[in-house]
Amino acid sequence: MAIYQDKALDRVTRGIRKYKSVAQKARANGAKESDTRMIVSSIMSDALGWDAFDNLTGEYRIKGNYADFVIRQDGKHFIIVEVKAISTNLNEKHLYQAVSYAANEGVEWVILTNGAEWRLYRVLFSKPVEHELVFEVSLLNDTIKPKARAELLYLLTPEAQRKDELEAYYQRKKALSGPNIAKLMLSESVLTRLRTEIKADSGNRVALDELGQILVDCVIRPEVQGDPVDKQLKRVRRAAKAAPRKPANSCAPREQKPEA
């Protein structure tokens, strides 16, 4: 890492240690939302490194409502920050509010936080507007290692934006996600290669659409299946020219535990 990256990561690490105790006291004392906003503002400026005057705008008006904070970068709105009281359990209603603000402003990133839990979302400008959870970090939950926690929050620093590290992290996570890997497994090139390996291993021939269905029924976990996988399987079926045949595998997806 470059020197500026090391310094930023060290600042974040020290900030986590400092504000962990602050968050603990605030939660024990039942701090209100206004008090939590002060904690969040301090974390963003002190630990993350955003200039309180040049980069942070509080109570930003958006179509008759107010976002708690907007982080600006190079004069443009970079992240919408929605804050709830530290004792509040963050939920979809809070997120919907924040995503609506971001959609109206054309902002791709949203932070939903209660000062202790920090969740970063990517806003997807589809119809309708959607969102994806990129990562979540808790200052109070020690299930995640301190180094990993600091590295995630580092992505929210101005230093990380010099080389678009946040965007790179998101794109890598998206590329390696279960749904995307499942979709790629059903691509013609992968199915063709797998068919070749099956022929070499067992001498059996299998059509691409048949092989694709076997992967969906027996290999790809149900929780990563969805619209992209369904569309890819339909493309494989349309491309298949083989005549109707007896299935080569009787795997029942509801009875057999997925292998991967």
C-alpha cells in the first residue's frame, strides 16, 4: 500500500477503538437521534477523514425532506448518509427513505447507520430503483476481526477514492457473487467445456440444455438462483437443437441437498 493509504488505514483503526467506547456509552445512556448524529459526524470527520466544512453537509434538503448528511467529493454528492438513534434496529423502512433521497439526487452510494452499525448500499438506477448491500460493519460486534473491520471502513475514506478503491471493491464483489458465478456456469463456453470433460471421463454424451438443467436442479444452490440464472438457462434451451430425449439425471432439487 502507498504511504497515504497506510496512514488512512491507521487513522481508521484508531478511530474504531476510540468510537467503540463512545458508542457503548451512548447506547447505554439511550442517546437520541440528534446525539447520534453528532457521533456520526465526528466519526466521518475524525476517523474517516472527511473535512467537516468542505465535504460534509448536514440536513440537506431533498424534495421537501432532509437527508441527515451528504458527503461531497470534488464538488459532487458522493454518499447520502441516513442516521437513526443508536438504540434503533436498522430496517428496510429506514433504508427505503435513504435510497429515495439518493435516487432523487442521482447518488450511487448510501450509508445507513445508527452510529454503531454501518451499512453501505449501492443504488441501482433501474426501473424500479433497487439497491444492493455492499458491506456492513459494527463498532460493537467483535465477530469480525479488527483488521477486516478497519479495511472495510477505510473504503469510505477520501484516500480510498483516489484510485476508486470503493468502486473496485464493489465490482469485484459483484463479479464473484453467487448469482453471477451461477449465471456464468450456464454460459455456452462453460457448458461446452463441461460436456467435453464428461465425455472424456465417462464416455457419456449430453446436450447443453440438458446439462444446464442438471446444474440448476442438482448443483447450483437455490438461494443464488433467480432472474439472471433463469434467463441464462432459457438462452441455453433456445440454442439447443437436439431432439427430445430421456433425461440423463433424475436428480430432484427439492429432495437432494445441493453440492455447491
